[in-house]
Amino acid sequence: MLQFASVTGFVRMILIILLIYFGVKILSRLFAPFLMKYVAKKAEQRFGDQFGQYGRQQKEKPRKEGEVTIDKMPNTRTSNKEVGDYVDFEEID
């Protein structure tokens, strides 16, 4: 036996889908400002924490005026001797 969906069941399903769609749309408009404030506050806290860590590092190392410190060693590049010889040439006119 083959059963078909009734027209009233189909209409009810469409109405439920529309109700859920518009409900989510209305709720998102209501809660979006609160969500944006929360995200902005969290980002501000993270940036503040990073700045605070930088400030603590600066306070831990008091420096005298004119003193030079290097926090990071520069990358040392070694020349590759297997590349070949350098040939100096002159252009002839």
C-alpha cells in the first residue's frame, strides 16, 4: 500500500519551517548586539593581557640611559661555498 502525504500535513510542515526561520531571524536581531559586545570585550581583554605581559617584561629589565640591549639575535647567514666562483667582468663597448 502506498501512502501519500496529505495537503494539510504539507501546509503544516511549511508553516513550521517558516515559523522557525522567522523566529531565528527575530532572535538573532535581539541577541546580536549582546553577542557583539561580548566578542568585543573578549578581544579587548586579550589585547590588554598581551600588552600587560609586554609591560611586565619591560619593568623586569630596568635599563640605564644609553644602554643597548639585543632581545633577539639576528639570523646569521652563512655563504654557500658550493655555488661557484665570482667572476668580475667589464663591459666592452
